Amino acid sequence: MVIVDDEWPSPDEVEIPIYDWTELTVTAASPLSQTFSYSEGVGGEVRAELLLQWAWKGAAILLYWDLKLYEGTSEDTRDLDGSKKGSCSLNAYDECGFTVLSEEFGAGDYVKARVHIEPGPKCPTQ
């Protein structure tokens, strides 16, 4: 995830890598649906919240995402500046990326997120 607080004279940009944050184990006998949420602030004024929900659907993972960008006088602000929801279907080694831009006039704040799927050591596709 990349979060940018575009401030004059120079922007605060922070890239927050989220690797191996959870392991998804799926078998035919136990279809799975899981949820993951993450929140991070930058620059003292901007915060991004990411909510992911996924389920095993046939040979793919169906991912639903909800990405929100808040901007205010602190990183704890509830002043929603932009949001986007969507879904994508992912197979092994696929990725899905999404971006939310500030809806405030003239603001250059944004957040970008990317989800990448890799099979584990017991996956039959390896």
C-alpha cells in the first residue's frame, strides 16, 4: 500500500508493505470466507483504511475490497476524503490493484493498494 499526503512544499509519501499478513488455507471440504482490515496514517493528517473479504469460488479466489482515504487535522480524523469499493477474481500469481484519489478540490492526496495471490507449498498448481 502507498499513501500520499500531498503538502507544500514537499509531500509526505510512505509505502507500507504488507507481506505474509495471513495464510489462506482452502480445501474442497471446507470452503472459506475470511476478512482482513488494515489502517495506516501518514503525515499527521492522512489515514487509509483497507477492508478485504475473500472466498474460494471454484478454482479462484473472489476478492471484495473497500478502500477509504481520510484527511483532516490528525491521522485519527473521520473526515472521509474518498472511497472506492470493488471486486476481482484471482487465480494463483494474479494481482488486483486499486487507487483512491482525494475528492477534495486541488488536493493531491491518494492511496494505492495491491493484493497478490501466491499458492502455498501444498498447492497442486505448483
